[in-house]
Amino acid sequence: MNINVREEVASDVADIRALIVAAFLNAPHTSHTEQLIVDALRNSGDLAISLVAEVDGRVVGHVAISPVSNSDGSQNWYGLGPICVIPKHQGLGIGSQLMRQALASLCDRGASGCVVLGNPEYYSRFGFKAEPNLVLPEVPPEYFQAISFDGRIPSGLVSYHKSFNG
């Protein structure tokens, strides 16, 4: 199977929306608004990185990255998510390829670091870990994780873009 990871183009938007809906349809711990979040980030100009994974020319995976704010004033931090793969292509390494490329893209842009909300077992494989001094309110701390690209971890409350508020 040949997987091609690339930046989204305008003609991908409808496919990305449908993919996100399908990927999160039966997922636990979801608001089922992930496609609306990505659309809102794109429309506001705050979708910093948007990558798609293609198999045989068909979009089967997507990852979004947007800026986050830290109460300590730390700059150049991003939030990864949502990330998803269409159900019939899950478990084939596509999500891992999207994740690696997204993190590499952040490093190439000189990002200080990235946070993610999700399964610690999955995201720890990519270097994410819970940081006791970095907090996303109302979320169990083990599910909010960070990776630093410059060796410094912010301290305080993290806020995602307003698009995540629905």
C-alpha cells in the first residue's frame, strides 16, 4: 500500500469533512463536531497545518494543527487535533505517518512545542507526555500531553482556538 502524505488543497475540503465525520462516527469521547472545528479553523485562517493521507489517490486520513495560548505567555506552541483515519484504513500505520509528518512540519516552522488531548498510550509513542505544570481545564491530566521542540515546557493553563468552543 502506497501512502502519500501532503498538505491539503482546496479541492480536498469536502473529502476531509466527510472523512472526519466517518472517522468519529462511533468513537468514544467525541462531540461529533470535529469537522466543524476544522472548518472554523480553516475559515478563520488559524489552521496552521492541515495534512491529508492518500491511498490510491483517495483521501483516507487527516490531521489539523492550530496555535494554542499559554497563560504564562509562552509563544509558538500548537495544538494537534483532530487527527483521524477512515475506519477501514485504521491500524495500517496511516495515523502514525500523519503524526510524524505533522510533528516534522512543526519543527520545520520553528515551533516551540505541541500539545494534544487524547489517549496517552497512543501519543506517548511520538514523544508526548503529561506535564504536571501544563493544564487544560476540566480534562484528566494524563490525557493532556505535550512535546517540546526546544527543551522548555510552559507552565499554566492552555487555551485552544475559539473554534474548539463550538
